[in-house]
Amino acid sequence: MPTPWDDWNHVLKIDPDKELPDGVTYGDLCATGTDAIEVGGTMGITEENMSDVIEACAEHDVPLYQEPSNPEVVIQDDALDGYLIPTVFNAGSPFWITGAHKEWVRIDTDLDWERTTTEAYIVMNPDADVATYTEADCDLDADDVASYATVAERMFGQEIVYVEYSGMLGDEGIVEAAAEGTDDATLFYGGGINDYDSAYSMAQYADVIVVGDLAHDEGVDAVRETVEAAADA
Ligand code: 1GP
């Protein structure tokens, strides 16, 4: 079955806990040519800051997804195209594999399955908040990562495999291995993309590159360069 992300090259991830550069609006970020906006972050996420960003982006014509970091901050909003729910395959704590998900299903008796998709994360930067938070085992080589990617796709039917280096540019060989480990799943890569070249290097192997901090640190022109690289790769 075709999925929206089959056609994506680039996702802009906006962190509701982080400021935008002076003079930059959410509308400007929505107009960078990115294929979708994902609203999510690890630390400092509240229902209030999540809804503020979702409402601001909803006014613009770009696919809009929420990536909630825990069940308490899931926002019910018809403007959302869907929910992308992380499950961390190399988490040390099972809470981040299925525990938080169980809580969500328990709390929300009317979950919108049509608009809900999981992302099989493989967290690779041990210094990132997401690694600390989930107690991820980041000591993985290319074979480990390829195997996790295959497990995610073949055994757990995941449509999205997400190699996450949040905060640092990853190892191309690792991303290449994840690509080799997947067949039908869409491979997302995120972490440390800050210009055309870094975007291109990861987009060679990943189906979709995810750009986060750059939007908060540099703004619109820098993000546009990465959109261009994702299309060129
Ligand atoms: C974070 O993968 C994204 O979840 C993007 O990472 O903020 O390092 O671009 P950066």
C-alpha cells in the first residue's frame, strides 16, 4: 500500500521547546520546500508548547505530523495528517519499546489508528538526550544496525526505520548498512545535518533526511539548502 512517506525526501522536525531565530516564523519554515513537518522533541515538551506549534504550522499548506515523546502530550487536532510514534529498537528500557505505547492505548480509548504509524528508531549518538532517556545501547556496528533494520521491517512490519544521530552527523557506513537491511521500509536519517554537503551525504543512502536543530540555529536559507540536497541525491 502506498504511504505518504514513499514520496518524501526531506522532513523538517520542529522542537516546541526550542526558539526560532530572530525574524523567522513557523510559516517561513513551512515554506522551505520540505515534504513534511514533524513536531516533536525529547525534553521540555508540554501539551501547551506542542499545540502552539501545531496550530501555527496548521495554517500553512504542508503535511503536518506530530511525533509525541510521551502519551501525555498527544494533541488531538484535525489539522494533523497523522501521528508518528517512536519505538526505540535498541532502548535499554522496555518502556520505550512498548511500555509508553501500552500506556497510551490504556489512556486513549479512542485512538485514531488510520492516522497512527510507528517509527522504528535505532538511536546511535550516546550523548543525545534521546539516548540517555531511553538508555539506548549505541555501541552498534554496521551489521548490528542492518540487522535491527531487517528485524524492524520483516519481523515487526515497520514502515519507517529511523537511524537517529540527533545532534551529530552520523557515519555514512552505518546509514548505508541500514539501507541494505531494509527493502520496502522507508529509511529516515536524522542528526547533525547543517548544510548542503552533510544533507547530500546522508540522502545518498536514506530515503528521507530529517533536519532539526538547523531550523532553530540558522533559519530558513540553511534549511532550503538541505531540501535541495535531498532532492539532488
Ligand atoms: C532529531 O533526527 C532529528 O530527532 C534531527 O537531528 O536536530 O541533529 O538535526 P538534528
